[in-house]
Amino acid sequence: MPAAPPTKQRAKSEATQEKLVTAAAEEFRTVGYFNTDTNKIAVHAGYAPATFYKHFENKLAIFLAAYEAWVAEEWRALEATDDDTETLIRTVLTHHKKHLLFRTDLRALAATEPEVKRYQNKLRREQVKRLAVLAPDLAPDEDDWSVPVFLLLTMERVSDAIADGSARASHASEAKLIAHIIKLIDSLRH
Amino acid sequence: MPAAPPTKQRAKSEATQEKLVTAAAEEFRTVGYFNTDTNKIAVHAGYAPATFYKHFENKLAIFLAAYEAWVAEEWRALEATDDDTETLIRTVLTHHKKHLLFRTDLRALAATEPEVKRYQNKLRREQVKRLAVLAPDLAPDEDDWSVPVFLLLTMERVSDAIADGSARASHASEAKLIAHIIKLIDSLRH
Amino acid sequence: MPAAPPTKQRAKSEATQEKLVTAAAEEFRTVGYFNTDTNKIAVHAGYAPATFYKHFENKLAIFLAAYEAWVAEEWRALEATDDDTETLIRTVLTHHKKHLLFRTDLRALAATEPEVKRYQNKLRREQVKRLAVLAPDLAPDEDDWSVPVFLLLTMERVSDAIADGSARASHASEAKLIAHIIKLIDSLRH
Amino acid sequence: MPAAPPTKQRAKSEATQEKLVTAAAEEFRTVGYFNTDTNKIAVHAGYAPATFYKHFENKLAIFLAAYEAWVAEEWRALEATDDDTETLIRTVLTHHKKHLLFRTDLRALAATEPEVKRYQNKLRREQVKRLAVLAPDLAPDEDDWSVPVFLLLTMERVSDAIADGSARASHASEAKLIAHIIKLIDSLRH
DNA sequence: AATGAATGAGTCTTCATTCAT
DNA sequence: AATGAATGAAGACTCATTCAT
């Protein structure tokens, strides 16, 4: 069994890893997964290309790490908000707007990369559970989660459509769409 | 100025173009836009790489053509169905299931390629209008289309989630989700 | 022995050939030999790509034809001018300015295509002879043509430098350079 | 920020770059710019195609580098020669003979690539200044450089004509042409 | 005589990734 | 831990040219 690495080195390594993830997330958010390459990510983080591969197996691995950080950030924002439904929706919306490109690529990757899909499914389940805490009357039944899932999917899609401008392009205003979501939530409550 | 080409030649050219689009659509559907290349498309259609460029300016152009064909096919299927809401939903669902990867790449491309986005917006507006014919009580107001748009977005997202298996992975059954859509439609009717 | 083609057909063929050469010359002059292709030449002349190859063996063949036309044009211009040395120089200069890109490509091709080189040499000899007519005291000796050749080379190079702006870029005015040529001519006269 | 690279590595990188330039120069000299490609250059230098692009942005960039090296070489040869006019001319001539194809392509590129033209103009100005050192009585006036420019253009063109054989093809011997240059120089001296 | 369709053989360029140090 | 150098394997796109009609 190899000796545990000295704490100092480990800390440094973790700092590097974090810098890489931050740089990657920024790249994914602004130019997209398919328009960056690992060399750019490394350089933007202040490292040489090869360093990237000391910390991540490949480009997909850092995407997953960035995804994890993204979800954590969203929940942090959500938990900092008070219960008012509309405020929550607007918080989600703001987050989606900011990370539109990232989210799109996430879905594209999920379609071809089983690992991404698995991770996404896992996070969706956590999302449902957290939602149950925020809004107990939308809590899932034992083995029928269709209510929260239906809501989350709808919110997600509507948020994206508002964020990417396609809602407006088809004459649907942000305010009206949010109103529809709120009505939907009411109708879904037990 | 050259004389108008004989009908026979033109027909041949159109046949080639069609074969290319068909081959491309199949590639996009099965391995995805980002995992094919124009050479493969041409060869799969039975032509040399250069032939591709006699018919399409670039890879994106044939994607747009495939997209157009895809939408036409969906509407053909929808119009062949009788009015029953659930049947319509299931038809959409079937179509989405079959073209899941294609649809995902479509969204990814729309995020970076303005041309794709523009085309997508245009088709969305047509979709709303056609929906108004199928279900007059969901017809859009003069400048507030939020009702049909909200519905279409929801259907789209839920269909995708069923199609890609993520609905099931988060314990939401197809049947229940469809039931939610139907309930939503009822509540949206004027 | 095949029968001579009917005169009418031949005339038509020649007209086509001429249109192709004219189109080619214009392309070579404006975008250069290396930036056109035979398809474009044919289309610009109003024909289909394949037609090109009914009239010229390849791209080089039409270049040679355009070259021939170019030289003919220059001599026509020169012979329309009266004997005044400076006027002659200015006529050459005007012609070079207009056909700068063409001339450059001519030299580039001469360096790799023996056929072009051979043709160029032949035309140079004709040029010397014609010069002898215009200016008898610059006529070549039996087998020492160095006087007119030296002059022609100098004029050619100086004209190009004026035409392409490099003379001005190195602080040498057109007027002064022409004056040098005239002085040179005087010193070369027998 | 990465530390300055160790001298050893940098030396290696520079060696690679040099090898690439040498290989490129040789290709340009023997088969010409338009008949090589960056892959061939890289392979001839002993590297993979991609390595080329770590050192040069594109084919034109390495051409410029080769051009710079070519000029440096010419001046080195010139400065190693003693002042005798004829010897200098013969040195230039030898250099032109060796790099005939390169020089031709240089001119062709200058006609279409502004960057090449700019560089060429800059070098011409340096050439004039160096000439002023070698032959003070041909030094340019403040803003009238026509004397040295006229001479350089003539020498250039005559050298090329001797080098490419067209002088001989039009019955102008090398010796006579050089004699004309010398006479010209005398007449241009202040 | 003219042409529409088709193509083989490139050519430039990119990128995830490795290796010696 | 970090890196500079290097790369194999593509992939988008071009062009002179041919052939059946």
C-alpha cells in the first residue's frame, strides 16, 4: 500500500484541480464544450497542457466535475432564497440564463456519453428530494415521482426557452410563462 | 445563358440530394451530428466526398435540410392521426423517441449557430399555428402565445425525458407523465 | 482523313473559345491564376465546366492563350502610339499596371512550366525585333542582342515596381524612374 | 504563471523551428511554394504534420521566415565579398540562380498577400541602406531614392533573366549583360 | 457543340493525448 | 507536481478533370 502523500502536496494538487475546473466551467459556459479543447482549459487555468492530464483522465472527466460544481452552485443559490414560489422560479431562471450553453452541451453529451447520463439521472433524483424539502406538498410518493419530475422538467424547459430567447421569438412573454408555472404548481399540490 | 436543364437530369440531381439528406438524417439519428463527417455521409449515400459539396455548402446546410425533413415527417404523422389528445401525444412521443439524438444535437447547434436558431424559431411559430388548427381552444391570442408555447415546451421536454429514459430513472412512469400532460391541456383550454 | 467541319460549326466553336479566353484573362487579371479554377472560368464565360475541356486541354493551355492575347494587345497599343520615347514608356507602364497580377503569375508559371517558359522566350525574341522597328538604333546585332534585352528587362522590372507600388514604398518616384530609363536608352543608342 | 522554460528545452524548440525553416526553404527552392504543403515540410524536417502548427501559424508564416533567412544569407555572402563591383554582381547572380524558384514565388505571393508585400518593401528599404554602405556614391538622397532603387531593380531583373536562362534564349550573354550593369552603375554615380 | 453530374486525390488544419524531463 | 515538445488520426473542404447524354 503506497504511503499517503504528504498533506502539503495533496493540498496543492487539489488547488490545481480546482483551478482547472473553474477554468473549464468558464470555457464551457462561454464558448461551449465542443468549442474548447483541453489545451486551452489548461492554459487558461495557468498550466501547461500536460498538467491537465495529471488531474483528469480526459475532457469528459472535467466536464463531469464542472457539472457537479454547477449543481452545487444552483442549490446554494436556491437555499439562500426564501420560500416564495415565484422567487424560487426566478432564481432557477437566472441560473439557467447564465449557464445556457453549458446546459445545452450537457444534454448533448448525455445523449452519447452513458457516464454523463448516469450522473444526470442521479442528480435528478437528488433534485426531487431537495424539492421535497423546499415544498413538502410536492414530495414524491414512494414509487411515483411523476409529480415533482413533471414540474422539474417543465421548469427546466421553460427556463431554457426564456433564457435562449426562443420564448420571446414565439410571442410568449417571460411573465406569462412564469405565471403558467405557478398555476401548474398549484394544480400539482396535493 | 445555358438552356433550362432537361427534366431527366434535374430529377437525377434531386434524387442525389435526397439520398444525401436521407443518409445524413440516418447518420445524425444514429451516431449524432458531431460524430459524423461529410465524407461518411457522402459515402453512405453512395457517392464520393466531393459530390456532397456539389449539393450542400457545408455540414450545417445538410443538417438544416434534414431538420426540415424531420419536421415535415412529424407533421405528416400528426395529421394522419385522429383528434384524440392522448393519441396525438403518443405520436409525438414516438417521433421523439426515434429521433432523440437528432433533437439533442439540434438544440446544441441552435445554441451556437444563429442560422439553426432562426430556423428553429420559425418552425416553432408554425408549430403553434398548426396546433391551433388541431385544437382550436388552444389557439394563440393576437400577441400572447404563451398558452400554446407553454404546452409545446412541456410536451417536448417530457417526451424527451421519456424517450431518453431519464423519466424512468427518476421513477416517473410514462403513463403518469402523459396523464399530467392531458390534465395540463384541460387546464389550459379557454 | 476526316472531312473538314462545316464552316458554321467551326465559327461557333471559335466564338466559344474566344469567350473562354476573355473570361479567363479577366479572372487571371483580377484574382490571379492560382485563385481561379477552370469551372469558374467556364461559368463566367457562360458555359458549363465540361465545355472548357472541349476547347482547352487544361488550365495551362488557356493561360497560354490568354498570354498570347495579352501580348497582341500590348503591341496594338504600342503601335498606335507615336514614336516619342516617353509616351511609349508610359504606354507600357499603363499596360503593366493593368495586368500586374497576370504578369506576376506568368513569371511564376514560367519557373515551373517549361511550356510557358518556351513561349515566353519566343515572345521576348519577337519583342526585340519589334523594338528594332520602333527604334532602329536599338536594333540587335546579329548574335548579340544584349542591348535591347537589357533595356526591355529594365523597363519591365521598373514598370512592375511602379505598378505594384513598391517603387513608391522605397521612395522612388515614377517620374524619376522614367527619367532614368530615358537616360539609359540614350546611353544605349549606337 | 509558468516559470521561464529551462534553456535546454528552449534550445530544442528553436532547433525544431530552424529545421522546419530549413526544410521549407529547401522545398520552396526546389519544387516551389505552390507545390509543397505543410505536411510535406514537417515530414521532410523529420516531424509529424501537427508539429508544424506548433511553430508556425500557417504556410505563409514559414514562407516569411524562409524569406528572412534567405535575405540574411544573401547579405552574409555580399559582406564576405570584397568591394570589386563585378564580383559583387556575380555574388548576387549566384544567389539568384540558386533561389530562382523561391524568388519567383515570392513575387507571386507579394501580389496577393499584403503581408508579403509589406515585408518585401521593408527589406527593399534596408537593401538600399546597405547598398549605401557598400557604395557611398550610390547613397540615396533624403527623399529621392530613385538612383539606388533603379539600380537594384535592374540588377534583380537581369540576374533573374540570366538565372532562368531567358537571357541566353534571347541571345544576350551573361558577360555583356553584366558589362551593361557596370556601365549603368558608373553613369549613376554622383 | 454543349452539358449536368460526379469524382479521386489531395491540402490545410485541429485536437485529445503522451512522454521525457 | 509540472511541463515543453511532439504527435496520430482525423475532418472539412477544394479542384482539375471525365463521362454519359
